[in-house]
Amino acid sequence: MEFEKIIQEYLDELAKNSPEFAAKYSNQKKSIKECCKFIGGEMHKKASSGIITVEDDEVYYLARHYYEEDLEVKGGFTINDNSFVHSVKELSEEDKNKAIQKGKELAEKEYKAALEKAEQAAKEKELTRLRKAEEKQKAKSEAEMAKIKESGQMSLFDF
């Protein structure tokens, strides 16, 4: 089927350029056929709600979304080459490259967000470690002061 081939080519190219996506794309529980059913189901929902035009970017987004999220295709809607998604069939090389570039940019943005999140988590972990060390030191100092007071020994601060 031509639609499946186009989607697969797009996803193959995206996987080549994004190791993070490639890991998700290699999921054996998912398939191009099910991905296209998912896309068809989403397009059918849009058509049912009165939206009859769909941008190519949205179709490609749904293809990525199918692999990136833990989604199940319930029912779905099979897309044939003569159906409402005909514009995807007629993509120029320039449009394909634009879509791939957007995919790369999205993957880069997600990667940067994941790095920032990991960095923030590391900072929070370090702050927690420092607070615990500080609390431990404070408790140790308080215990030493209590021990000195119990022994009756005077401190310079007692004068």
C-alpha cells in the first residue's frame, strides 16, 4: 500500500537521525500497518467532528506519536490510497525534507528537555544529600554539646 510505504519511509529516515526515536521505532509490538490504522482512526475522528482537511505534518506527527507513546489501536480505520489522505501521496522531496527536519527538531527539543530534566534531578539529589549531611552535622554538634553539659565541664561560652 502506497500510504504505508510513505509513512514507513518517513519513520525510517527519522529513526536514522534520532537514536531516541529509533529505540521506540524498533518496538516489535508495533507495526506500520497498525500505525496507519491508528492514523486512519484519528483522521476518521476528525472527519466525524467536521474537520475535513489535514496537514501532512499532522499525519507525520501521528505516525511518530504512535511509536513514541504506549498506544493501542482499538478498531482503527484502514486508509486506502484513494482516501482522504491523498496529499501525503503527492509529497515533493522538499516537503519530505521539511517533515524530516521538523522531526529532527522535535527529537532535538525532546532530547534537550530530557537532559534538562536529568540535570535538574541531579541538582535536587545533590541538594538533598547536602541537606542530610548538614542535618547530620548539626545533630552531631548538638549531641556533643549535650554530652559536655552532662559531664559538667564548662565551656568558654558559659562565662
